[in-house]
Amino acid sequence: MTECAKTIKKVTLELGGKSPNIVFQDCDVEQTIQHLITGIFFNNGEVCCAGSRIYIQATDEKWYADFLQKFKAAVEKLKIGNPFEEGVFQGAQSTPDQFQTVLDYIKAGKEAKLKLLMGGNRIGTKGLFVEPTVFYDVPQDNKLTQEEIFGPVAVVLPFKSVDELIEKANDSEFGLGSGVHTEDINTAIYVSDRLAAGTVWVNCYNDFHQNVPFGGFKQSGIGREMGAEALDNYTQVKAVRIKIKTPQI
């Protein structure tokens, strides 16, 4: 931005995120679990808009506990290994440094005595493979809730009211993506309107289209990619006014 400012050049930035993926109790459970998996474990969690903060309605505490176990069971079925092999969903982290960063965050979670739903370890002794990891009932102010990890690590936070949810979901320096899972269109619209995020996926996640603009609020960047809005970054507006004489009739 500093270099662009010297010559008044436009700049667009698509930066990091700590995106909330929100689950209401009236959702399609099986479908939602698949979207949570896609949201955080796709591309080994190395996605700017990864749904790494999972907010689950806990008005009915039994439903909340049952959902967590169903989520755990689905994640534990994921095949991890060489992504060129059939059926593999999650591969290795991209670099040794990022691999170590992910392990350091997991270690911090354990040292803070966070509840571990699944994962939490390196896989094997060769390669840069990390177990899909989920901590639950994590405090809102914990570093795993607030900081971008960029790996297959998610935190689960319960909520009991929409106002509580929106306050927590927006309590982040980032604002890139978000997800809302509900069968109630009124809930979907109400929550989507109040989320401070450049994209809200309703009953889906990481669903992109070339005609739909993508970008973030707050520290997640400026400008947009894709869609007609992206062209604004590469064009300028010109106004031409022509004074036309009154016809002499």
C-alpha cells in the first residue's frame, strides 16, 4: 500500500480471516456437518476464509452434545495422506514452518486446558501431516478463537441467543467469510444482514462463482475479486458532458 500510495495507484488486498461457521438446531444435520468439514479441513485448512470458528446453538444441550459426536464421527472417517491417491481428503501442510505453526497452536490449546473433541497430534513421523483437530467450549478471548491458524484446527463455541451469536461472530479483527446453517429463511436473512463479513454462505460453504464478488471487511482486505466489482479495480470512471444547442425550428 505504501508503494502504491507514492504514485496514487489502486490497490486491492485479499488477506486473512477467522471466519465463523454458524449452526442452528433446525439445520439439516448431515448436510451441515459436511459443510463444516469443507469449511475447515479443505486444502488442509490453509484457506483464507476457512470456517475455523464454529458456533453451535446450545439452547438444547443434549442436541448440542449429540451434534458434536456426529461431527466427530464424520471427521474421523476422513482419509488423510497423499492427495493424489483416490479418496484422500486432507494432505500435508504446505511448508515445514506452517506445519510447526499449526502444532504450536495445538500445543497452546492443550496448555490452556481446552477441551479436545478430536485430533491434536502429528500423524506419523514422516511428512507434514496433522490430525484434523477440534477444540470445543473454547472461550471467546482465547488465542485459538482470535488468531488465524491456517491449518486443520477449529474451535467450537456454543451460543443460546441470536444476539449473543452475532456479538461473538463479529468479535474478530477479520471479516472475510462466514456460514449460516438453518432451515429458517428469516433466521438466515436476519443473521446474514448483521454479520461483518464480505461473504455469507447459507447452507453451504466455500461455494464460489465467477460472477459473485469476493473480499473482506476489516483486516481481511480491501477491494473485491470476481464479479463486475472486480473490474472497478482496473478501470476509471470518466464523465463526458456535451452541451447541445437548442434546435432552431
